Amino acid sequence: MGALVVGATVFFRVQTIAVSGAQRYTDQQVVEASGAVLGSNLFALNKFDMAAQIRRQLPYVEGVNIRRGLPDTLHIAVTETIAAAVVDSADGRWLISRSGKMLEQAGADANAMVITGLNAVQPEAGAMMLVQESDSTRQDSMLAVLQSLHSCGLLGEVTSMDLRSPAYVMLQLGERFTVKLPASGDFDYLLGAMNATIEKLEPYESGVLDLTAKDYTVVFSPA
């Protein structure tokens, strides 16, 4: 066993670092964020620490997969995210991902869903969104709805999410519909029922879609 460890230390040195999946960031930025350097022992590198460093230093990186390619290559594959919403904080408006990761301060031209009724506390790029303890339930609702909107392909169509009520969530879906959802529930199912209802309406119809009934019935009130 001792000879094997010594052999690995001597021979398995990083000669190549291959990066894939990066678009917003350069390959060099990913490598620098990982902390990996050429000549390092391939087996002494902590892949989990490196992945955490990349996600923290490069906010738009959501997923990181690091693997060793013997005898001397380190492969780093990253998955980038997009801004899903804008939230307020004492330091101004911030862009967040659908998982609640703080991305960067939002410019005046930020094109993302606007969140009201929930503020970020001590925002920091690359860190997860923090809120007041009293707002934790609202944050859970926001994240669950964002994930379901993404799953249903509707994330880019919702312009605002209102979390001010503890009982329900209000969405503005384009210019046609205001959608009222319960604060918790099977949002994938609810959004599917909402879509099914919209498909039955005429293209010129608009109004409020209320999905807060206990049996998930969709109630449409024309504008």
C-alpha cells in the first residue's frame, strides 16, 4: 500500500486541465476558481472543495462535475444557470437563479421576473439567498414555484410574483392572465391544470385564473 501511495504521488501529476460547459466564463476563470494548478498530485485534489469554490466564485455556475483522467488530466465540467428573478434588498435589487442563488446586482435593464413581498438579507454573489426567519415560508413558496415554472417551460413568461399574502402566491403571466396559487401544494400539477385551462380559452380572453380551491379546480374570471 505504501509503495502505491508513493507511486501515485510521484507519477500522477496534473499536466492538463480540461474545462467544458463554460459560456459566460472563460476556461481560465473556471480553472483559477477551482484552485487547481499544473503539477499538483491528481489524487491529492479535493474535488468537493474545488467544486464549492467554483460555484462560490463564479455565481452563474450552478453545477460542477470534476473527474480524474489518468494518468495526468483533470476534467472540470460546469453547468451554468440564468437569472430567474429579481429580489429587493437593503443593498438594492439582486438577480437570483431558480434555486435561490444570488447572482449579481441587477441593472436598471434587468429582464427577469420581479419578486415582491420577500427581501434578501445581506446578499452576496455566489451565496444562497438569505431572508428573515419570519419570511422562510415565503421563500419556500418562491423557490418551489420557480422550480415548477422551469419544469413547465414557463419561467420566461411570468413577469412578476407577489408573495405578500401568507395564504397564496400571485403570478402575472404575460399580459393576459393573473394567476392565484396556494402558498404550498403540488405546483407542477397546478401549473399543468392552468395550462390546460388556458388552452381551452380563446386567444383574446384574459383575466384571473384562481387555483386556490382545495380540489385544485381552476376558476377563470374574465377581465
